[in-house]
Amino acid sequence: MNVFLVVVAVVTLLLPQETYRRCPPEGNAKRSNAKELNVKKNRYDVPRERDVVTVSLANLRAMAAPPDGRYAEGQAIRTTGYVADVRIGAIETCNCKEKDHWLRDTHIELTDDPMRTNDKTTFVVVEVTPRFRERKKRNGRDWSQRALRDAFLGRWVTVTGWLFWDDMHEDESAGSGNRHVWRGTAWEIHPVTDIVITTRPRDTITSSPTRQCSGLTADGRRCSRNTTARDGRCWQHKR
């Protein structure tokens, strides 16, 4: 095997990917402000561990818009929350208006209270992008829409990625005064660079006691989801 070709291939995978499946970092946006947002959404680098700052969901929701926020946009951030929902993102210019789920963002909505999953003002949105979906696939991890939902819905997770202010959704965030509010803040982690299952933080206050689901997974292990159901089973293991 040609060693030179192997080295070139490895270096190519490690470099930021400017264009992914014929879609450039700015997507196919026409307006300059939309192009700038898309470039931020489509960044492809992974933060160094020493640069990552841990921030609670409450502090993210309370943080002022840039440039007055406590942390600068583009800061490497880590937070922990309960996954209230995992859903496919809209058809957007950042992904060149692709319709295929693999080529669209996945929205993961985090809350710090499992009993307030219907209260969207508590949500902080974190997003998995097609570029990182592909990167994880190369590393043997399935970050498809279905796999993300199956793995993380109803679980506590720790998410790492890049802090991003989504100006397009500021008027749909809590405190905007609008009737259509579906998120607690326009601050996001976008793109997500890592996500792992964890346990509920000790300092998290919930409005009702939760316990670990008593159901079993396909390989015979106990389900790691939390539930408040009287029968002790989460939504996936209801009889």
C-alpha cells in the first residue's frame, strides 16, 4: 500500500470540510447575513478539551444576546440536560435546501426539568449537522436522525459543541413577546461535536420525582431512561 496516499487520506479527513456533497459552508443563501449564519452553522472543527467551558441550561437561557452575553459566540461549550424531543430540522439554505434527512440538521431540545417537557420556554436547542453526521459515521458512530432519537430521547445527556446565536429564531424565543414561542433562547449549541448519556445533575430540581425505567433493552440490559409513570416504565416500554 502506498504510504503517501494513506497519509494524504488521513489528513484530508482531519481538515475542515469546506464543501460537503456539493454544498458550500454558506449553503445556497442569497442574503449576506444568511450566508454568515450558515458558515457558523457548518463549521467542522472539534474543540480542544482545554477550551471547553461548562455552562448550565439555566445560564444559557438567561444569557443576553451578543455581544453582551457572558460567553462569546463561537466559544466551545458543554451543557447537560434532559432530552425532551429529537426531531428533523427544516429544509434550510445552510444545507442547500436538501430534503433527505441525512442532509438536514437534527434538532435536540434540552430541558432541565423532565416534568416540563411541554413547556417549550425551558428548551435549549442543540443541533447535529450533516457534516458531523458524516464525520461520526466515519468513526463508526450512527448519528442518523432515527439513531439519535432512539439513543437519546427521554435521557439525560451531556452535549459539547460550539455556542451559536441563531438570530433567525430570536423572535420565537421566550421573552420575545410573540405568541409563537417554541424555545427558551436563541442561543444554541450548533454544531454539536459530541453527545453522551449521563445521569441527572444533583443540583437539578424537578417538579416530580423520577426513577429509572424498569424495562429491558433488546440485549437484556435495564433501560437507562427516567420515568414518573406509576408502572415504572418509560414511553418505549409501556405494556
